[in-house]
Amino acid sequence: MPEVAQVYMYDHSAGMLMRDTGRYYFVYDPSYVERGGRALSQSLPLQLEVFESEILFPYFDGLVSEGWLRKIQSQHQRIDDSDHFRLLINNGLNLAGAIRIEPTT
């Protein structure tokens, strides 16, 4: 069953991040693109087509906590500390900056 998270930029829906059978997908919300929203990163340019990857997109991977904080989060939430996707969506409400990520499943 796919794991899905809603991605927000400045409290506006920017897109959906998904993991399904070991692959990762990101797609911008069409209304976000039509409004002229900003690309999340240069590696995820604003487009309606789905991005697909065998690894968590580097932009999102960079949002995952590191060091002692990741260790505490993984222990407390009982998540393998190498599962960056799960750590990201479980802690996506406490990210620095304009991005917020909320699980939908």
C-alpha cells in the first residue's frame, strides 16, 4: 500500500510525496502550478508531470533530521533511522522554513 504525504509551501498545498514498492514519487498540485507557485528546488522544477526516483529525492532527504535528533526521533517513534521517508513524514510539521509535510495515510 502506498504511503502518501501532502507537501505545503507557506500553508498552500504544493504537492504530494509518495512511496510505493520502494519507489518515490512527487507531483505538484495542479492549482499550485497554475497559481505560479515556486519550485521546491532546482532538482524539482515546477511542472505537472510526476517525478519518479529509486531514492528519496535529495531535496526531501535534506529535510530529515540528523545526528542525535534523528536518533531520538527514530527511537521514540520506533522507526528505523535509515527510513528517511517515514522520519520525514512523521516529523514534517516541525521543519525549518516554509515547508510542512503531513501524512495522509
